[in-house]
Amino acid sequence: MIVDTVPVPQPTTRTSEIDPLAITTVAVVDDHQLVRLGLVQVISQEPGWRVVGEAATIAEARSIIAERDPDALILDLQLGDGVALDLLRDLHKSHPHLAILVVSMHDQRVYAERCLHAGALGYLMKEEAAQRVVEALRTVVAGRTWLSPNLVADGARPGVASLSDRELEVFTLIADGMATRDIAARLGLSHKTVEAHKEHLKRKLGAASATELLRLAVEWRSAG
């Protein structure tokens, strides 16, 4: 559900490029209401920042960005209607001046790398969000990259870095314990396509069976 807030006039040039003291507008997209409200509260307390819209799904995010054209976007990677990597790519093309900060529960560096490659400027762990979100936002709005400190020295499991974005999505859902039919429904794929992705995953990760693939997925998620 998109939460309407009072719209503000949108300049033809970003306010942050004209006057560092001007209002910086932010949209917040997260499917967990308490997390979203917490982020909104933290940002709203900062002088010079204004939250101009909230959303809980990818579809709502597209709508709120088109309507409000904010300076910055806080985006949860895993939303109720899918993983937001495609949304990141689309926004990077359609709104190249939008500073995007991904806030995620996934603490594997491979996720951060994929997000930055797709167009985000920052990747912040949710556990750090309350303390660091303003600092991270200021960094990405200034055009610099932000990465959670615990990810800087992290490395991806051998093989995981070679996975395609779709394979990584499937691998993550396997780690969540989802069956093939549930993965297919979540990602909008056929049962046959998900099985094909699983075969690719087994080959790339050296898993001899579906059971071993599940074990690898769970270990990878647990290792962070």
C-alpha cells in the first residue's frame, strides 16, 4: 500500500546540486511496516530531509517514483512481490539522478555487489539501519558509494559469485526452504524453468544432488 504524503514541487535540477541547504526528498520502500515506519521516523528528524512517499511492493515503488520523483530512494531488496534487482536496473535507466540506498537483511557481499552493479549507490544492513541510515543517505546523495563495514572484508563462497541474478534468487529461496512449486510461484517462472536453474546451480556449485544443494544453500545463508 502506497502511503500518501504531502507532495512537494519538483525542480528541474536536483536540489542537492543547487543548494546543499535545500530540502532533500526521500522515498522509502519496504514491505515490513514497522521497519518502514522506523526509517521514516529517523529520516524525518533530520533537518533538510523530507520523506515524500512510502511503498511496500515493487509495483508501488514504480508508481511512487514516477509520481514524486524523489532525490533519494531507500529500497528493501526482498519485497513481497519479488527481489528488486530488476527494479534497480530500470530505475537506474529511467531516473539516472536518483540516489538509491538498498537496505537488506542479506549480509552476503555478493548481494551488495549485484545491487551496486544494477545501479544502487549504497548497501546497508538492516541491523545497522537505525544508526547509519542518515550517514549512508548523505553519502549516496553526494554521489559516493556506501557499503556496510562488515561487508567490506567479506568474500563470497567460491562459485556463488559466478551465479546469474536469477540463479542467485533461486539459490536464496532454496536456502529459505521453499519447494520448486513455491519458487516458481514467487518468481513467476514455470516448474520446468526452476528445475533447470537448480541443475545449473548443482553444476556450478559442485552439488551431486538436490539434498546437497539445499545443504550448501543453508550453510551459505548461515555463514553470512
